Amino acid sequence: MITWIRSGSIVDTLKGLIRKADILIKDDIISAIGIIPSELKQKNQRVKIIDAEGMLIIPGLIDMHVHLREPGHEYKETILSGSIAAVSGGFTSIACMPNTDPVNDNRAVTEFIIRRGKSAGFAKIYPIACISKKQEGKTLTEFGDIKDAGAVGVSDDGMPVINSELMRRATEYASYHGLTIISHSEDTSLSRGGVMNEGDISTAIGLTGIPSINEEIMVSRDILIAKFTKCPVHIAHVSTAGSVEIIKRGKEAGILVTAETAPHYFTLDHRAVTGYDSNTKMNPPLRTPEDVLAIKNGLADGIIDAIATDHAPHSTLEKDVEFDKAAFGIIGLETALPLTLALVRAGVISLPEAIKKLSLNPARILGIPGGQLEPGLPADLAIINPDYEYILKKEDILSKSKNSPFIGKALKGRNELTMIGGKIVWER
Amino acid sequence: MRLFEHKDLLSIDQLSIADIELILDMAESFKEISNRDIKKVPTLRGKTVVNLFYEPSTRTRSSFEIAAKRLSADTFNLSSSNSSTIKGETLIDTGMNLQAMNPDVIILRHSSTGAPHMMAKAVSSGVINAGDGINEHPTQALLDLFTIREKKGRIEGLKIVIIGDISHSRVAKSNIKGLKKLGADVTVSGPPTMVPIGIENYGINVIHNPSEAIRKKDVIMLLRIQFERQSNILFPGIREYAKYFGVTRKMIELANDDAIIMHPGPINRGVELASEVIDSPGSVILEQVKNGVAIRMAILYLLIGGSSK
């Protein structure tokens, strides 16, 4: 089977270029990129032609921070529904966090997730297992066994590792097994009871604040641990200017630290919480306009390596309640692309750089394939229309949960087709 | 056109200066009713008022109930202990169920900030915020404004100090907003752990030391210290608070001679305020309670009175 994607503009994440060219795919592998002679069609009857004139062809996006809720909270999302949401948003690989029920702290759960991901048959699913058993922050999980079972990283996302000794040992042991350690950096003693960023807005609207230092103190700690152990650490969902500055200094000192942020942290600030919409409640919280600016600069300067959604589905049961009682988190798989393209249009980062942060960089951090389009590599890609404008409607969301603050908002840029291993898995 | 173009009373923010003056003027005419022998007028006959209280309250709930009854409205009380909340019903569902019985106004007190705003979106009847979390208590602020205006003849230009836990006080928050709207010069005072970030954005002064803060003020407003709700990280304890932040007669002498002393109640005698000050001639604390009924009559009348609903 040969597929010929004609006349698209290919985003080269490696060279940082966009070039107009055709892509030829044989079975599951990209066989050629360039100008394909048009007589190809006559020679071979079995060529599927996809016209991509005016479209961008990007490597399949990779989301290194997703909550799929299965096992345990299937009413919010399943591996199947989350995979479909992912491919519709242009993602071909997603890494799922372990705070399910039961949590993913052993081989059996890791294998279950991989099996469910394969039978779903949409995005490639890469499990991230717990750092500590039951996410209790006491004993390490069996890193070797869960790595063998297919986990790519470890994190106690949602339940930060407070015990510094445990975090230190986790970086050392994860490094030995080649597992990426992902830090949910939060000093919970500073954020207890808080539901939004602590600042002039929390004072004005009477909600309990979460100070920026709750994140920055733990980012500092984990970078110091990485420095001491000479083992890498990845900082999840960076939200404050202070964190960006601390990570910058860490990188300058040659410490093995990488970082991600989520689209909402460069799109919205804490003023969005006025009105008490629980879809503006997430952890870390939306911060100040100055923080948003620092996040953008951090992306531009390469301090922040990756954009990850922190896709966190919650049903109306958790969200249609009083603001302080609502669950933290929003979905993101279906809005990451347009929100990131807005950064490109605003001149914050180039298009290849933006796509790299959504694909190649997270792939490298997790040590998984993908993120570039080259002959000889699997044909995981998305064809996107960067100019398509639309209003996000609740009924168009494919994720099982609809907790997005962008419902009703105008977005620009949409995924049209997603291909994994040469197979079209999603087409508008 | 209606006098008062609001479905709900959720926040002082939503009120214009004219709205506030209308409420205060209206309260002035309603106040007289409470002094009559027969304390009842037929103004809200046939209207239904629901008191939905998710937090304990004596003063505010009885004040609303008396106000509604003096206007001949039918009232009924629901508290979290006798409602379906303990059976797990959500706030919105409770609201929708009440809605089905067609009340005219729901008076809601709730420990969650924004709960009345949420209720107001869900139901077509009016909603009055009777205190939400640490956010606002608009009717308390309005009765305080009324009391100040009554005692001082004006609000604009008065020097007012609010002392206590500003961070966790909805009374302080609503009063700051209301007093600033009407042109008062506002100072807040209390330990730094109890003064929130960004409060100065309201154009007010922050003087942590209460003696300094009281100096040359026309109005001294105290807040209840709620040690039962706070961790001991915020402040060491009652004894320390009373010693360094409790207001005494000696401190009151630093204020202007005719200064009035206010407190939204319930008072911790000898903690935020010395007993001798509470019972001193400058104290208008019981006047506040009395005026609370008049203000709530005015608000109920403006929200649901007349036939244009």
C-alpha cells in the first residue's frame, strides 16, 4: 500500500524549516520526501493520494502529560475515549499519568494500560508509573519491573513527593533504569486549602490563594537534587515566572533539568477565574499576567522544552459544584494545537519550534520514538489547517468529559487528518 | 422602569452609588415600621422568601426573617442540617428543587465563595448573598453604611478603620468596597498574616499597628476573630491577639472625640474588643443589629416588591 501526500508544507522539527514537498509512504514507513514524479500514479494502481495543498504536515504530536482515568474512573475518560480525543487533536502518542484507581504502581496495571491502548487502536499509549507505592511517598515502586512492562517514566503526579530523600533516591534509581522522572513540584503545606493563585484577584473575589512559592520551592529542591545526583529530572506543568528563572539557572549550570508547560499557562491568567467558572480551576492554578509572559519567554528561549496538555477529564459531578469543592484540572488534547498556533501567530516562537515542543522534545525527554518526519521512519503524522477558524462547541468535544474553559471561545487552526504507521486513524 | 434593576444581590461590586443610596434611603423609611406597635405592613403579601443557610447564623438569619415577616412575606428556613444536603444533594439540585416551588427570593449563606453566584445562574428567582465563604456579605456592609450615615450624616470624606482578620472576613471585603464607592477614607489594620495581598488595590491604607491605625479616625470597625476556623500558623493564639491587637479604651482615646465603634458580631469580649469599649457611649453595635432589619426590608422590597416581576 502506497500513500502519496501531495503539495503540503512539511514542518521539519529537526532543521527548524518549513518546506513544500510531497511525502510518499510505503505501508507504515515514510519512503520519500520531496517532489514525487506524477507518473507514479500511472505506474501503480494502488496509490492513495491525499491532497494537502494549503495544509501543514507535522510529525504526529506527542503529549507527555495526560490523565486517561482508566482503570477506575471510566465515567470521566477511558483509554479508548482519550485516545480518540488525542488523535482528533493531532496527537499520535500520549503518556498517561498513574493516578488512576488502582494507581499504576506495578507491572499488572502498566500491562493493562498498554493492552487497552493497543486494543483501542488509536494513539500510542505510553504509561507513566508511580514513583512511590500507592503514591504515598514512602517506598519506591519496582522501577525495573515496570520499565520492563513498558512504562517510560515515573511520577507521583497530583501527589507530590514531599520526602526529599525519596525524591533523591528516585532520581538515582530511575536514571539507572532509563526511566524519566517527572516532578509535580508542589509544596502542599503552602497550598493547602488554596483553589486559585494567591494575588490581587484571589483577594478581590474572595477565594483562598495558592502562592507561587509553593511551586518554586519544590522546583528549586528538585533541581538541587538533580545537581547533587547528576541524574536528570523533568519538571511538569511549570506555571510561574520564578520557576522559569530557577530552571534557567539550572540549565545554565549544566544540571540535567527539562521542563514542560501547558497551553492554559500561556493562554489564560488568574483574571479568568473571576466569575467562578470551575473550568478555570486547575493545579497549578492560572497565575498572573507577568507569569504568563515569563512562560512565553521561557518557551521562546528554550528554557521550557515541551508543551504538554495535563489533560485532566472531570465530569459534571466534580465540576458543577461550588468552586472550592470542584476538582482541579481541565481537558486539553483537543485544544493544544490551536492554542499553540496562537503563540506562533503572536510571534512568540516559530512554527517548527512550536511543533518541536509538542513532538520531538517530549519524545526525547521520554526516550520514545517520533517527533520527526524522515524517510525510513514510521509515518506518524498529522495534516493540519492552520487558518481554519471556529468556535469550540461542547458537543464537538470527543473526550468523555467537557471541562474546558475554551468552550465558546474562538480558536484558529485545526487538525484535519491523523496517521499512525501509515494508517489514517482519524479524518475530519 | 424599576427602581432597582437587579435580579439578585450578590456583591457590592454590582451596585452603583445610586443603587446604594436608594437602598439606604429606602431603609430609612422602613426603619420606622419596627418602632410601631403593629410591626407589619402588607407590602410583600403573597411573596415567598426562602432562608437557605449552609452555615450557622443567628443574627443574619433572624434579621432576614423578621424583615420578611414585617413586610408580610411568607418565609421558610432551610439549614444544611435539615435539608437534603446531608443526603448528598448538590447545591444546584437544591436550588432547582426550591425553584420548582416558585419562591420569589432565596437568601443564601454558604461556606463556599461564589455559591450564591452559582445559585443565581441556576434559578430564575432572586438570590441574596447572606455571606459566601471569605468573599462578601453585602447586606452587612449596607447596614453598616446605613448606620454610619445615620450617626455621622455622611460617608464621603470620613476616616474609617477596619481592624482584624481582613483576609478571612467577608464583612471587611464588602465594607471596603462599599465605603470606597461612597468616598470614605479607609484604613485596614491587623497582623500582617491577616492582611491579604493586593488589598491596597482598593485605594486603602494598611497600618498594621492598631493604635496608630485608630488615630484621628471617625469610625472604628472591629471584626470577629475566628480562631476556631484558623490554623495556629496564621496567629499564635487568642492571648497574643488580645494583647497586641485587641482594642482597649485607651486606644479609642486616640480616635476623634465623636468616633463610633462598630462590630458585626458575634463579639469575643476581651479579645478583639475590650468589654468597657463595647458598652461605651460610642458603641453603635446594637444599632447595627436594629438597622439590619430595616436594610433587609429595603433590599427585599427592592428585589421582589411591586408587580413587575
